[in-house]
Amino acid sequence: MSTAVADENFHSAMKQPDTVRARIAEALISRLDSPVDHHVDRAWQVEIYERLHEIDSGAVECTPWEDIRDRLYRNANVCR
């Protein structure tokens, strides 16, 4: 594809509503990604479900991001 054709397609896409542009962008980006390994996808889904269940059941306690960030900064200052 020539640069002129690519530019024409880009300008045409930019005239579309946000939702259409988002669909175009997602479709283009998804073609850049490596093939999906469905076994890995399924394993991540199981892991996420299990972690959410642990949180919902109270088996684990979440630490707020602000606390983690502060701890990281304190530790970073000690290492300097």
C-alpha cells in the first residue's frame, strides 16, 4: 500500500464517529498481536476468578495502592 493510500484511509477513518474509529483501531491493533493461545487465556480466566473469589470471601485482604506506593518509595530511598 502506498503512503498516499494509507493517508487517504487514515483521513477517511478520522471523519468517522468515535465509536467507529475505536472499532477500526481495535481491529488494526488486534492484527498486530500474536496469535491467542486459548489454553493460556483459559488459565488466566481461572486465576482471575480464583483471586476474585479469595477477595470476595475475605480469605485475602487487599492493600490499597497508596500504601504499596509509599512502601516502595520508602524502600527506594533506603537503597540509595
